Amino acid sequence: MSENAITNILLEAGTNELEIVEFHLDEAVVPLPGEDIEPGTIYRGYYGVNVAKVTEIIRMPHVTELPDMQDPSVLGAFNLRERIVPLVDLGMWLGIDPGLKKKDTKAIVTEFNNVNTAFMVTGVNRIHRISWEEVEPPNSYVSSVSSDTIIGVVKLEGRIVFLLDLEKIVATLNPKLGLNLDTLGEDWDASLGYRALIADDSPLIRGMQKDLLEKAGYQVVVKINGREAWDYLLECKRHVEEEKRPLSDFVQIVVTDIEMPMMDGLNLTNRIKSDPLLKNLPVLIFSSLVTEKLRHRGESVGADGQISKPEVGSLARRAADLIRSYEEGGAKPREPVKAPE
């Protein structure tokens, strides 16, 4: 599947829909004592990744080994149109023993956090269009046994498909690509007391954002997805209308991820910018999907700012700039697409 084919199927932003590339990993079944299982039996597990992170799907490339690699799941790197792309054996990283390698092995080439990485999988099935409302957060057991690499679970055509947190895998393999926490500097005024609402489904990211913003003097409310954040904003709106108080008494900025179960950040942004009372609330998107190719999606729903997820250190300053801009009347909300009911 070519890069153009992937790009052309991307959805209009703000509809709370996504497309996922469904793929599978085969695992050789090791029978327990007394089990009547034929030798060579294969178990097939189904997984998915957001199409927005996939640039193309290719046949298994010729790989050159990399020196001094700490993790054996990194098979090496290959040249893809003058880009050097590392290849990760996803099954090996997940602890899956594939048995015999199949000839039709594929590589899913991804781009997020402005980094290209390819993942070797047994095979690619198809692309599905679904609503984020169909994606269930993983329960505590699934999260624990997967080392928190599963961000969602969805049922497709009778199959259980696990959505993987590829960013965490890449950051684990190369800590330099993880979140960057900058210092605020001596000129920062932590007494401003700005009020921020955070929406992110990752406990790690939520915790880091909350810690950073609170150190910067923000009062922070955190929610685990766009649906909870929207419900909170509706409650704030109710107080504003009933008590005749300004919205800034409750919230002054929303910081949201894009990929979240139930309601994604683009739909949340679009709802905010479509609401007569909330539309002047600045929204800052903080996501690994903030790339040059995909930045227009956040702009189309009225986002006031967008930060790529590794740059968490600039979050407090960027948020403060947006709040001040609105207070001074300099920011104008863009025309969003119509939000669904």
C-alpha cells in the first residue's frame, strides 16, 4: 500500500472517526502437558494502528544490522527513498514466538513524533473505519500483561483487535525519542494561577503534564478522554450561566491529545469551537500526530496551537501565550466543521 493510498483515505477531522490498519501476528502454540494440540499449530493475534501514523506498507525490506543495538527486536535499518528507517520485529518485542517466519511478512512504516519507524508483522488484513466510541479502554489486566502498550480494544467482525501504543515502544527502544522536559527558566512567573483542563488517555502523559503545569503555577484538572473533558466543560458552562460568572473562573485553556477512546481530541476541539460560550476558550493540541502532513487537521477544527508530543517542556509557555492572547482579544477562533450531536 503506497503513501498516497494511505494519505487519501484520511477522514475529515472532527467527526470522532478514525481508520485503523488491522494486522496480525502469528505465534507458535506450545502445548501444555496433556493438551491434545497438533505440532505446528499457530495462534493468530489481531492488532491495529491508526492510519494517520502509517505512511506505507511494504514487503519485508533488505535490512542492514545496526552496531551496538541493545534490544534484539531492532533488526536493523533499511533505506527508503533516502530515509534510513529502523525496523522493529513487533512480535519479538511483544514476546511472541512466531515459529517459522512466513514468506509474506510485511513492514508497516510509520511516522509520529517526527520520527520514521517500521514494524515487521506477519501480515496485514485491511483498513477499518470506526468511531472512537467503539474503542474501549484496556482494563487493568490487559494493561499490566501488555506493559501498557495497548491503548484500546475494539471488536471487528467477531475478532478482538488490540490498538497498540507504538510511541511507547519506540521511546522504550530509544529513550532519546521520549518526552523532553525542559526547565521553565528564571523569568517564569508561577504566581499567575492559570486554570488548565488536560485530556489524555495515557496515565504517564497525564501525570507528566499535570506535574509540569502545577510546577508552573497552573491549577490543573485532568480527564482520561475527550468525552470526560467535554462533560466537564458542560458542567463549567452550567455554572457560568447559572452564577453569571466568567468562564475563566473555571477553565482558561484546554490541552488535549488526539487519539483517545470514546471521543478524540479533534472532535472535542470542534465541539468547543462550535459552542457559542466555549468558542473563546483556547485549545492546545498535544499529540504525536502533530506533523507537517497532519497539522491541517487540527487547524480545520479550530485548534489555537499544536505541539508534537516529545516537546512537553514548551507546554506551559505555549499555553500561557494562548491565554494572554485571548485575554487581550488578539486570538480569533477559526470556523470549525459542524460537530455531531
